[in-house]
Amino acid sequence: MSVALKSWRANEGPKHLIMMFWIAVNVFLFWRTFMLYFSGAQYYYLHKMLGLGLCISRASASVLNFNCSLVLLPMFRSLLTFLRGSQRVTGRCVRRLLDKSKTFHVACGVTICVFSVVHVSAHLVNMVSFSVRYSEDFPALNVAQYRGQDPRILIISTVPGVTGVLLVLVLFLMFTASSYCIRVSSYEIFWYTHNLFIVFYIILMLHVAGGALKYQSNVEAHPPGCTHNNLSSWTNHKAAGEKGAEFSGAPQTVCQEEAHFQPHFPQFCMYIYMYMIISRCLYCAEWLYRFIRSSTAPVTIVSVVSHPCDVVELRMLMSGFKPRPGQYILLNCPSVSSFENHPFTLTTCPTGKNETFGVHLRVLGDWTSRFSQLLLQKSNSSEILPMMQQRRYPTVHVDGPFGSPSEEVFNYEVSLCVAGGIGVTPFACVLQALFDDWRQYKLRRLYFVWVCRDLQSFYWFADLLCGLRERLWRDNRPDYLNVQLYLSNTQGLQSIGEERYRFLSSRLRIGRPKWKLLFQEIRRANQLKRVGVFCCGPKGISKALHTLCNSNPHTGTAFEYNKETFS
Amino acid sequence: MGKIEWAMWANEQALAAGLIYATGGIVGVAGQFRGWQFACFGIAAGVFVCLLEYPRSKRGKGTSVERTGQYCFTVCVKAFGPLTRNYYVRAFLHAALCVPGGFMLATVLGCVCLGIGSLIYLSAAIHGEHWEPILPRREPPKRVGDSIKEPPQNPPPRPPPEHRRKKADKLEAAAYDNPMSVTVNE
């Protein structure tokens, strides 16, 4: 299949560019630090003692520094939401890059793990070198107390050693709990271990401040390799032997004074601290802002509706809450679990006529089943209570709103929205916004494809779809909305029988959609346009759509792919 | 909080710990550290733990995602029966394997990580979990609907041949008009 350059450039180009740039910075940092320790004059004696282990460990440390500062940045949800919303400041290219923030976080995390392995291995070699090559000439340079000291004692007795071991353990716990499998099966393990990053950063500050590696501070007065009358034979031999190689042509200099060594802290470490302190402070500030915002504003539950196929619709009211269509919120219910926050896409946004906002939640795991039980419990008393006391809903806290790729639907002239099952929720909000006022948006045509396994699922938004269709028909725009419903479960005879849903039943097809035909149809009807493709559903569908977006022969239609993910 | 599957996390930890153990062993042997014999043991133990932990267990409820190419490992691990099924055995095995790593510098980290994994396995065993192999499901052969049991063996019943032939004198009783005239004994 031929790869269309225009689509590929729009879909993959910026992402790969940023990746290249990030890899280049990492390589540059590694190389620069490596060469500094390999051939820098102030590290001459240290390099002689430790060899290549010194260079590799310090170079990997600088890469680790860089990535530890960067890894927190994609997790500033409020900042990213703000950037997404400020359409005058950032272009669509930048906003689409913000969709990839989680991927970038994972890339930084994996780099941290890989380079930690390199760093630890190099330092193990250094420990042995410190022990075996104990230097009597420059006692200030040593970490060991005597020649041949057990390297394990060195680890336990030095601050960098102990903090290093603790850091590896914390990283081990965080890394092993972050695989896809664990996130899907027990999200709590992932969440609680990942919050150990606070401990990680505190220990990291101490690790850097250790000061085990020293540099020579008086290089001008004592050029490395110079001879001294009282020096032992070791240095004299070395200096004599390397005279030709390192100081080619230069006469053997005499030292004016003894070599002085100083640990790096505090001068050198300042700029390391700077990166980490800035990112930590920003993260704490953002966390505090979100915490205050979510706990001070009271949330009232207005109504709870139970839908078929284990879906519960929750309508809430909160003052000063102004989300945009397509955004999501984090719900926290202290009666179920104090520390868990679960993301749900908003299905209804507050408008001028109706101030409530709503979410549809599918009851799948233990949190949602407990929460829906609390919401739907019927009062058991037989007497008729007044309206106020009849329903006691649990308190909830709402954190958000946070941005998601689905906000871009309105910024294309033609959009294709593909939803799988409960993944229809971001698009439900879009449809609701169109129902309120479709004229204010740039969007001219919307293709809506909804694939479900169960026929009853279509009833979640059947009224909304039919209502929107009616509205557009009355406004003389019948071609604005193209709906295709697919039922992937082909067993048995199924159809939507109700008269008022005739619009949907005539668009219901049994079987899986044929994406190629759909794309061909869209291409033919919208030539030379830029079509936004939005997918919220299972991996199989999103992969198929992604490939089709990038392969686009012959016509000038470009398909820009936007994927919505949660966990 | 709901039922947490400890075994899944313990499996990831043990796999990572096995890799760390083996890497530490390689560094120890390559650098010829003091006590490099323990490093050799570290490599062997690390590889063994990786092979044992590679096949994922089937989840109690929900879909299990298996690792790439884990089927042959599943078959090997399944062959050991209750030894590999029981998580108490695994917990004690990992604890025993990790102890020699503590005697040598390069394998100390592997020892600690494998020790943590062993503790989590103990927790999983106390919660009553056990290892289940993920075996490929054989698709049941596509069954046609129940109403079609067998195709009919016999043709539909017809009257005997004498009654089938249209008699010329009974043309009026015939249900349709013949396109050609019917003559007797044709």
C-alpha cells in the first residue's frame, strides 16, 4: 500500500521529529560527559584510578539527570489542558503532539531504567577499582579506607552507595508495576507504586549530594602527570611512560604544589538541582491547585439513570465548572475509596439552558460496581418521605476538566468519529454540542460510526442521535450527519423495533465495518479536504484506522489520525 | 479496594529480578570480581528464574494477555504439575535462589529484587492464588442452526405414476393449461 506523504507528514512527522531531537540531546549529553571525564585535565588522576567505569557512569548519570527532569513534564495535566485550550497560542500541530504526552513519559521512563542499569554496572566496576587500585599518592581521591577493602562495605558506608541501592529498589517497584497487564488488571498496584516517585526524587537529591567523585581544583599549579621530587615510583613511572603519548613534545614539567581534590558539591550540582527542583515545584503547585479546586467546590448529584448493558448515567451540578465538549474528569468518591480517582469522559456539558453536566459510566470493575450500588440503592422504608430525604447520594469530588484529542472534532471541516462500545462517550458530548448550536463551529460534515457488540447499547444515545437528525433536517442540512451503526455480534435476528428510532434502524448493519470502503466513500465525497479521524475504541480498530489514514493513494484528501486513550 | 491479583505483580517482579540477577552475574564474571563463582551461579539462577516466570498465569477473571511466544514455556512449566502450580513453592524457591547472590558485590541487587518478588509471591499464595496455564482455546466447529438437523433423504411424496400422467379425457380437471396438447401414450 502506497504511503501518502501528506497524510504521513501530518500524522507521524512531528512525533518523529521530537523523538529525533530528544535522542540527539541524550546522545550529545552522553558524549560530552564521556569526553569530559575521559580527557579532562581535572579528572586525570581519577580516570587513571577508575578507568572506563568512571566515564561510562558519569555519562549515564548526565542522561539520567536530563530524563528525570523531563519525565514529570508530560504529567502536568492542568497545564496541558490549558495549552490545548488556548487556541491562539498553540497551533493544531502542537495540540496533536500533546496527545502523545503519555508516550513521551513512557519513553523517558524506559530510558531511565535502561541507563540506570548501565550506571549501576559501571559503578560496581568503580567500587572494585576503588578497592583494588587504592592510591597511596593521592589519599584524598580514595573512597576506600585501605587497599583491598570489600566493595560491599563501600556501598553500605557511603551516602551515594546507600541511596543508590534504595533508588534501584524504588525504580524496580515502580517499573514492574507499570506494565500494561498490571494496569488493566489491578490499577491500584500501579497507582500506589507509581506515587513512590516522591520518595524517588527525595533520595535522588541526597544521592547527587554524596560527593564521592572528586576533581582536581589546581590544574594550573599542578598539571597532571608532572613530576615531583617526593613522589613515589608509581607516578614517576607513569609520567615517564606517558610523556611521549600525552605530552607530546612538551618538556616534563615540575609540580609547583600538591594536587588538591574537591568533591563536586555544591558548585557542580547546582544546575542538576535546578532542573529537578523546578519540575518538582511545578508538579507540587499543580497538584495543590487541583486538590484545592476539587475539594472546595461542592458537587451535587442531580439524577442517576440506569441504562441497559450495565451503564449508569450520572448528572451533576457544580458551580463555576466550564468544560468543553470532549474533555474528561476524574471522579473521586470517598465512600468507595479515598485515594482512587477514575477518569470518565463527559457526555453532557453545561449549556445556557441546562447547567448540569453528565457522565456515562460502565460498570466493569470493583470501584464502578460499588459506586453504582451506592447510587442506585432504593430506599427500603415503606413510608412516603418528602422529596429531599428520599435519595441520599454519596459525596463525590470532581477533578478536571482535562483535555483530550476529541476536542479537535470541531476544528476540521470534515470529521470521522469511530466509536467502539462505551467509547462513544466523547462523541456523545460532541453530538450534544452540535444539537445546541451547530452553526458556530467550523465543522461542516460529520461521519459517525458506532460499533457495538450488543443491540441494547445503541439505546444509550438513540434519543440524542434522532434528535440531532431532526434538528439538522429542519435546518435544511440533511447531509451534515452521516450515521452508520454496526452490530458486531451476528448471532440471531436483531433490529431496533421502535417507530421513533426508524432513523437508526435503517442505518443498522450486522457485521463489522469495512473500513477501506468507508474511507473510499469519504475520499470521493470530500476531495482535497483535510479529514480528522477520531477513534475511541479497541486496539484492533484503532490500528486498522491508523494504517488506512497513512495510506491514501491518488486523491488529495488527507486523513489526520487522532486516538483517544485512557490507561 | 477489591481483589488484587498479587501473583501478576510478583510475576513481573520476578522476571525483572531474574534479568537483574543475570546482568549482575555477567558483570561480575566479566570484571573477574572477587567471588566470581557466585556470579556464575547468579547467571544460571537468573536465567532459570526468567524461564520459569516467562509464561503468564491465567487471570482469575477477565482476559489474560499472554507474552509473545510463551506457549512452549507454558507447556514446559505445566509439565512440573503441582511444583509450579503452587505459589508457596515458588516463593521459597526464589528465596533460596537469591541468598547466594548476597555474597558477591555484583549480584547484591539481584538478590534484593528477587527477595522482594519472593515476598509478593508469598502474599499471593496466602491469598489462595495459583498458577493456571493459558492454553489456546479450540474453536468449537461451526454449528448450523438447530432446526437443520439433516438434509432430507427422500424426495417429497408424490402420487403413483398412473395418477401423475395427465389423462387426455380429464383435461378440464387439470390445474393448468398445457402449452402443448397432451396426447395419450406419448
